[in-house]
Amino acid sequence: MAEPTDIFEILHGTRAMRRLKPDPVPDELIARILRAGASAANGGNTQKWRFLVVKDMAIKQAVQRWYRRAFDEVVGPRYAASAPPPGSTAERYHRQHGAVEYLTEHFHEAPVWIVACLEEAKPSRWSGASVYPAVQNMLLAARALGLGATLTTRHLLFEAESEAALGLPPGVHSYAILPIGWPMGKFGPVGRGPLRDITYLDRWGENWDALEG
């Protein structure tokens, strides 16, 4: 099947793909994803982003240790106590939880990680504006190439330990890890609630009649 080229089809079909095959991904595809990231907007065009590509199994296993602990102590209990989000069902939410557990156990088996970082001594509230657009570009590029990926920040619950395992130098901070690989499952539309439930016109809480869903 041909991969999508329409930007809106890609946008509406870029769901988190957490079940990835361990099969190798060609370097030229990773390079295309990275070029897409480096095309994103960033504050003042300072281009302080840095992208660490990780293939080394020992490094990934060292980070996975903290990733798993974050699931056991924070993420897992939160899922267990949460209701399905808007646009989802109990069944779909259960499958999502299962995919999160799968990624937890197999995080290190994703053939390639892209760790999105910023060279910034003192990160501020707006620092993410200079790296997350690049992350989204890379997720969209991966989808356009038929590759599965997801944005995860869970390692930041043990930030110091994870960044030490990644070998990041002082003054460099990670903002996301993107595990990338060929997906086990199929792509499909993202599940979201009605647009009118999250959009207001001029004043907070005022519905916009032009939005029907």
C-alpha cells in the first residue's frame, strides 16, 4: 500500500505506535526524519536543538531500567485509576494501556531512538517551543515513511539518571525520546473528542457555533 502524501491525511493518522518490530531501519530514512525535524520553527532561529540517535543496546537497556521504574511507580497506577479520555472507549483505552505496557517492556528493542535535546544551561517554561515543533515534524515524517513512532517523556521522571545513562554533557537537556521502528499493527485515525468541546470564541467557555464536532 502506498504511503500517504496528503498532509491532512498524515496529520489525522499519526497515532502513537508503541508496538515496534526490532527489524533494522535504514539510515537514510532516519536521516530524512532528522532533516524534517531540523526544518521546524524554533525561537529566534537559534537552532539549539541537538538530536542524539541511539542504536546501542547497552545504552537503551540502561535507560529502559528507569523507564520501567517510572511505569511501575507513576504511569501504571495512573492508567489503572483513569477513565477513558474523550473520543475513546473502555475497550480502546484498555488496548492503549496494553500498548503502553508493551513499550515499557520492549522500549530498548526499538531499533532506533531519537533523543530530542536542547543545548541550554537554564531551561525555562518556553524552552520547549524550540524543540517540540521539531519533534512533531519528526513524528509526521516517520508516519509519511510508514514507520511507527511515539513521543515519550517518561524518562524525565528520573531525569538525572536517564540523562546520565544517555551520556548527555552538562548544559544539554533531553525533552523527548522517539522510539522508531516498523510498526507491528496498522495505522489508523487518532481518537479525539469533539472540537467544540475544547474550543471557545473570544471568551473562555463561549461555544463557537461554527464548530459542529
